[in-house]
Amino acid sequence: MRRQETKIVRNVARKLFPVLVLFAFYLIIYGHISPGGGFQGGVVLGSSLILLYLSEGPERVEKKFKNSQLAILEAIGVLTFVGIGFLGIILGKHFLGNFLPIGRVGMVPSAGLVLLLNLFIGTKVGAGISLIFYALMKFDRRAQGE
Amino acid sequence: MSNFPILIVALPLCFAFFISLLSLTKLNRFCGHLALLSVGVSFVLTLCLGPRILAGEKIAYSLGNWPAPLGINLLVDGLSYLLSLIFGLLVLLSVIYSLEDHKGKYFSLVLILYAGMNGVVFTRDLFNLYVFWEILSISAYILVVSPQPASLRASLLYLFLGSLATALFLLGVGIIYALAGTFDMDALAREIPVIWRTQPLAILLVGALFLVSLGIKSGLFPMYVWVPEAHSLAPTPISVLLSGAVLKIGIYIFIRLFLTLFRTEVSLEGLILYWGLISMVFGGCLALVQEDLKRMLAYSSINQVGLILIGIGLGTKLGMEGSLYHLFNHALIKGSLFFSAGMIIESTGKRRIRELKGNGIVPFFPRFSFLMGALAIIGVPPLNGFISKWLICRAAVERGNLIVAALILIFGIVAAVYYLKVVQNLFSVAKMCQTEKRQSSSIPWIKYTCLGTLLGGSLVFGLLPSQGLYLIREAVALIFP
Amino acid sequence: MSDKIALTLFLIGLYGLIAKKNLIKKVMGLNILTSGIVLFFISLGYEKGLTAPIMEKGITDVVDPLPQALMLTTIVIGVCITALALSLIVRIYRRYSSLDVKILTGEGDE
């Protein structure tokens, strides 16, 4: 048995979803020059997906955002992070050593590696939070199916 | 060479996520081999550092090239090298052992566990130490879950106690930050004696929080509840890692924080000595009455950890030597005991000690290696357990603490009672049931190599104790210069 | 003041973790305990009248950013532990059909 959410909830969630995603990317991209950052943005990204999941129901969301795709995204996020760290070693600096120009304080493309690292943390956390939610919901659905 | 410390930590981490990516594709069955490769590379890098460390050098590394008080620093010295060596060996053998039985995500968790363990022993930053400790604990909580349903509750119990321990540790770290304003261990070593003069109570509070948290994590007497549950219900390779490596992390952090960092005026030696004694006595007594084979081994671990603490608590150089050598030996011996117990349980399907009697299907090698491991841990001369027990006993006698020495000997005999009970059950079988039809053993040869390596190690380090003492010399020199 | 609130939260969490019989409530206790520690750390860096530590022109008095950055890590770890504990509890519930703490000590096996 699956509950059908009311039209109001579904409409509001659908309108809210793009705004949340935009806000998430704002938090991630401005993470180094204002409060925010990769993890915070990633959590907002993940919760936007959770909102969609709760209002639209599992089938439609899991068709659009597949479990396996999210898992791949999560692994790629970490791998790129560590890869950038190793790139620092290869380019003659230390692990995670900065090899990009530092730029001007207060601009978005500044602070060297931090912006890039924030982006990958954001994707990883967003995918990870949604995966945790999927896993817990799957328990629920299996229990209802029994 | 200068990048080795971070590579040892980061390579397994990198491969862990690569494996979790790989486990989604059709190349699923190569996950184990890839894990083996990465642990092997990491272990070889650790070995490469060996000559320099054992010559008395310390290798420092700062992440992102940020100098000491700002950035996170790694430092490999004698003590961390010894621990890293143990972890590398045990993780390598566990991965080899589990190549056939497990796949995919399991290996990625083992690699994260390995990265966390190396991180804990290398880092010089107190908060970073907490983070690595949490990383290794979380993967350990998950790894305890095996196909047996009871392992779920063991994992949850371990999770509750483990997170309580790390939370207490974090609170202690917070109080230290409030007092000293830094997390860097080198800076703290200078700051703490100054703060001690003005605010001794706060430092005592931090010490108490750390002690409780480390006591939970290394399974000391009143907080040992999770040890038998988690050790007995986890898959065999994970039992080896928990007993040989994860319990040792608590002892490592204790030595690192209390003996090389906070050398305050309060001497903890008496407390540690009696805590170790109580732990040893209770572990030994409870091991006597266990019916489950792996559970008995878990209680024996509590007993041995108590013995290691006694050596530390004696407060002499000889005692410390004995303790660190016993730490190393216990990892080898308990590894071989848990591996052989795992094989015995695998081939008979029975866990209870009493039921092992009358089973003709246990292959010879696990029985033999269990006997050897038992002899080593009891402390029978040609094997390595004897050397370290002898050192601790001699330290106790030199300190004039004859009761402690007597208790160590008595609990050697108690250990003999509970181990030989199992050995008797295992071997009485062989004579009675020779006529019985022997099932061809389904244990692949690769598992025997793990067991053989550990047994060979305990024989070598028993016959040539100078080699083992050479390994730990730098670690001891760190504490008693 | 915030120290005392942090201590109270920590003790409430400790009570919940130790004394509650329900497994889910134990997890809640763990979360409250962690948030007590987080509040304690944050209060170390906070001082009234100081701004966020982003070094733009004209900003001189900033708070200590280190505890805040570190607490983010602690929060992440807390999320992981909660997720793991809840998924374990779900599976335990399906096996034993109970959330009572007695499960942890092995009653009901076999």
C-alpha cells in the first residue's frame, strides 16, 4: 500500500526542487568566500532529492536518479578528491598542495584548489545522503511488501 | 621517499573507493585482487621506511606544505612504525584469507579500516587522530556484520560503546583546545606542563576522559562487554583484525598521549598496573568458563591486553620492552589462533568446544597450528610468547613487585588450562576417528599460507628474540631515552 | 552560559544512551550527546561582536574558525554513525521483532 501525496504537496515540492538545487550549488561554489562549503551544499543537494522522493513517490524518482548512478557519482567524487591530492605530489608539491593560481580575495575563482575540492565534496555528499535515504526507504518498502 | 607517509595512508583510501566503483560493474570478482595489490603496495612502502626508522630517524610530512601549528602533520617514528608494521601484516593476511569468501564492498571497507589505522598511528594532530579513529571504528562496526543474524546485535553493541568512547575522547580534546589553543602534539607537549601548574584539575579531567575512552576501546575490565560479542560473531579475518590490530590502537594512543606527550607530575603507573592486573585476572577467569571457541579466544585477548598494560604500568624500560614485544607477539599469535579457529569452525560447522570432540574431519594443519598458537600464548620456551612474558616477569621482579610476577605466572597456567582443554578435544579426536571416513578438506591452500606465515613468524621471533627486540628498540627509546 | 547548556546536553545524551530501553531512543541519546560536544566546541571559538573569518577589506576582528571547521567533521561523522545505527536497528527489528535493549545482550538468540 502506498500513500498518494496531495496535489498541493506535490506541486510545491516540484516548484521547490530547482530552487533547492540552485541554493545547493550557491553554497558549494561560494563556500570559500562566505559561510557554506562542500558538505553543507551537498546536504542541501541530497535533501532536495529526498523532498522529491517523498512527494513523488519512490518509483518515479528512482527511475530518474538510479541507485547505481548515484553510487558511481559518489565514488567519482572521492576519487577525484584524492586524485587532486596525488596531482599535488606529481607536480612537485606536497599531498593536496596548491598548484593553481591563488587569485584575488573575494572573487569566486580564487583560493586555489579549495573551489575544486568543494565541488567534488558537494557531489559526493549529495549522492551519499541520497543513497543513505534510498537504503533506509528500501527497508521500509520491503517490510511493507511482506 | 619523502612522500611515503601520506602514500601509505592515501593509497588504500583511493583504492577503497575505486573498488566500490568496480563492484558495480561486471569486473566484480577482481575486487579482492585489487585490494590485495593496494595493501601489498602500502605494506611494501612501510617496509621501505624500515631501515631509516630503525636507524633512529623520524620522517615527518606536512599535508599541503602547511607548517606545524597550522597544518596537519604526519610523523613516522619507532612506535608508529612498529604498529604500522603489525597492521600491514595482519591486513595483508586477512585480505588473502578472505579472497574467496567475500567480494565487493567488503574489501573496500577493509581498505578504509587499514587507512584509518595507519592514519591514527602517523598523525601528530589530536583532532586528526580522532577523525582517523572514527573512520577505522565505523568500518570496523560494519565489518563485524556476518551472515549470522546475531552479529547484527554485536555490531550495534560495538557501535554504541565505540561511539560513546570516541565522544568522550572528543570532549577531552575540546577541553585541551580550550586550555592550550592548539591540537598539535609537539606544541601540546610544551604547553601541558605550563597549564598543569595553574589548572591541574582540568588536566586531570582530560586524563580521566581519555582513560575511560581508551579503556572501552581496548576492552579493559569493566568496559569489555563488546569484545567477546564482536570478536566471536565477526567473520574470521575480521576477528583477527579486531583482536590483533583494533584493540592495539587503544594501547597505542595511551602510550602516545600519556607517556610521550603529557609527562605530568601525576604518575599513572600504579593505576595502569592495577587496571591491567584486574583485566588480566577477569579475562583469564572468564575464559575458563566459556563454551564457544571464538568467545574463549576473545576473553583470552582481554587477558593478554591486561598483561601488556601491566608491563607499561611497571614503569621501567624493561617492562616497556616486554609490553611492546608482547603487543607485537600477541598480534602474531592471536592471528594464527583466530585463523585456525575459523578453519576448524568452517570445516566442522561447530563452535562449541565440547562438540569438537568426536569430529574426525578437522584437517591436520589447523589443529597443529592451534596447538602451536596455544603453546605460544601460554609462554612455552621456543616460541615468541615466552620471551615477552619473561621480560615482563623479570621487570616485575626487578621492581620488587613479586605478587605481580606470581600472578602473571599463575595466569599463564590458567591460560594453559583453557587452551589445552580445546587442544585435548581436538586431538583426542584424531586417534578415535581414524577409521571414520574423512571428508576431503574444502579449505583452499591459500588460507594455509596465511596461517603458515604467522606461525613461522612466532617461531622466528621466539628463536631469535634479538631480531624482535631490534624492531622495538626505537619505540622504547622514544619513551625511555 | 553556553558551556552549561553544552554540559547539560551532554549529560542528557549520556542518560539517554545508558538508561533508555528502546534502541532508537539510544541512538537519539547518542545524537544529543554529540550535539552537546559540538556546542561546547563552537562556544570555544565564539565571542560576541566578532564576524566570520573571511579576510576582506575592513574586517579585523574575527572569531576563531578552527572549532567551527572541526565541528563540521564531527557532524559528518555523527550523520554516518546515525545512519549506520538506524540501518542496523531496522535489520535487527526485522529479525527479532522488538526494539528492546535486551536483544543486545543476546536474549532471544536460538
